[in-house]
Amino acid sequence: MSSGNDQQSEALSKPTFSEEQASALVESVFGLKVSKVRPLPSYDDQNFHVYVSKTKDGPTEYVLKISNTKASKNPDLIEVQNHIIMFLKAAGFPTASVCRTKGDNTASLVSVDSGSEIKSYLVRLLTYLPGRPIAELPISPQLLYEIGKLAAKLDKTLQEGKPPITPFLAKN
């Protein structure tokens, strides 16, 4: 007899890419020469902090996001996330920029042979935003006020600005 957790783990397979595989992905999908990669914490996806060789005018730090197998089966959801990121960036929010693949897309589906089966993962690259995670900051009334103020501005912007509708939003 299987538990609900067994069924969830079958449906949602967290990626297990090595640093070398992540580096190769960035180079092959996004065309950037990687100098260093380190894993970042994540819940059910996999993230890497990617450093690239200096370019003439581009950033040198990125976040490679590799979606789990369940999310990878719904590329429209990732497209919605990317459009919202771009919308908020254009509205002046301090957010990462979505990077284009060599094929001029915002994400790419890659297939990996895990030995027993071939799994597909949606990968995308965002510019890295330096800073400290909020969990590392001392909680103060001022910090909570600033978080609330930003959340209210975000809510208002999303309500009034009407971010782009994609097929996913139109269906759901």
C-alpha cells in the first residue's frame, strides 16, 4: 500500500543536477561561459548561483532555476511567472531580469536520461540580486513595516497594471 507522500514523490521529482551539469546547461542553453557554480537552497526545484566570465556589458552573476518534473509539465505556469517578473521589473520593482535562451525563449525544456527513465526539466536563467535573505535579518518593527509597505505596493501594481495574460491565465 502506498501513502499519499509516495504518490506525490512519483508525480514531483526534484532535480538532482550536479554543479558540472548545471554549468553545462548554462553554456549550452544560454550561451554563457561559466566560471563558477554553487547550489542554492530550494524546496522542490533546484537552484544554482552561477558566475560567468566577464562580458562587455552584461551581468556576471545569475540564478539557474531547474523546475521539478511536475512543474516542467506545465510550461504555461513558468511563462506566467516570467511575464509577472518582467512586468514588475518594468514597474520599478527590485526584481531579477529573465534571461533569453540561445533560441530567444525565456525557458527551455531539457531531457535527462536517469538510467531507468528519461526525465524532462524546464530550465530558466535569472539575473542574480545580491543581498541577504530575510530569514537572516533581525526582525524589527521597521523591517515588518517595510515588508508590508512593499507587499501593498505589489498588490496594487498587480491589480491596476493588468500584467500580460497568457494562455494559462485564460484557461484558469
